[in-house]
Amino acid sequence: MDGSRTVRGLLIRGMLAGLAAGLLAFVFAKVFGEPQVDKAIAFEEAHSPPSTEAPLVSRGMQSTLGLLTGTVVYASALGGVFALVFAAAYGRIGKANPRTTAAVLALAGFVVIFLVPFTKYPSNPPAVGNDDTIGYRTKIFFVMIAISVAAAIAAFRLGRDFVRRFGAWNGVLAAVGAFIVLVAVGEVLMPALDEIPQGFPTSVIWHFRVATLGIQAVIWTTLGLVFGAAAQRFLAPAPQRVPATRAAVTA
């Protein structure tokens, strides 16, 4: 199969898997995330002077079409990037088949791209955070992502040497340990951030963060499973069965 055609086929399947992930994430966010957003907005309105300006986008639009658009666009784009990474990694992660490769990449992506930065800078609902520090908070969050990615690349390279020296099991454990150490050092060096206003309900923050974690878990799990199944059929189709009558005639 031609290389460019293969990449194009994987890219299409990745974006379709991302579309499915975005739809599922929308349902999850609507059920578990939006109630916490409503509570946070109610807290903000109760503790700030009333605004005379009408919002550019109504709350109803934000929680329905806006949320759907955001999750679908984000997940579809992520699915395309995931497919390109898969195309580069497939065949280089041992002898794993496409489905297993996609599952491993999805787990790694969830941990490296989301979970590690989330442990340092967890998400907060509206009314939490100073508007003047939005740019700063965004910058340090992306720096934390870069640190996590760099740690993962370093651990992967070290892991190959560890596997050759200590065997597969011990080598993988040593590589995971190296990743944890590098990430821990990065988190210690990065600045702390705490802008939760006094009196804000801790239960709202907790449930909002759990919902955020769930949304990302839905997206990455769907990408790993749906794209993995599609890639398996595309790259390693099952052999066609020979009809019994034809097999008998051949015999």
C-alpha cells in the first residue's frame, strides 16, 4: 500500500474516531460537567455586582450548541493528530498489532498530555481564577505539557537501553520510574497557583475536576478503541474465507 495513501486513510479514520469521541464527550460533559458550571456561575453572580451588559453568548447556547461544537472540534482535531502519531509509531513499538498500538498510544497520550499537567494545574470552574492572570495561567499550563512530553521522550529513549540491559519487564519499569522522577522534578520547579476565592464551595470544584477528568478519559478511550479497530481493519484485514464448495473442488 502506498505510504501517502496509508497516512491519508489513517488520518480520515482518526478524525472520524475523534468525531465519535467528541459526541460522547459532549454527552458526558452535559450530564456531569454543566451542573457544576451552573453552580459556579450562581456563586459568581451572588458575590459580584450585577452586570448591565448582556452576554455575547447566552448561557443556554454555551451549554448546548457551544459545548457540542467545542467538544467535536477539539476531539476531531485531536483524532487527526493521534492518527499521524500512530502512523509514525506503528511498527516501532515492538511487534504490536494496530489495535494494541493505538491502545498504548491512547493511554500514553492521556497520561502525558492531560493527566500529568492536570496534577499540577487542575481545571477550575468559572468564578475561580483572576481574569488578569488568564494569559499567565495558560502559559504555565502549556509549559507543563511541554515538560511532560519531554520527560516521556527521554524516558522512552532510556527505556530502549534499559530493556536491552535488564530485560523487557525491568526495563519498562525503569523507564516508567525515570518518567515519574523527571515529571516530579518539573512539577516542583514550576510555580504554584492557587486563586480559589474564599467561600467557594469545595464540592463544586471537586465535582468539576472529576468531570474534566472523565471527559478526557472518554475522549482518549474512544480514540484508542475506535481508531484501533478501524486501523486494524485498514492495515491488517482478516483473511477472506474460502467457500466450502470451492475448497472441496480445489482439494
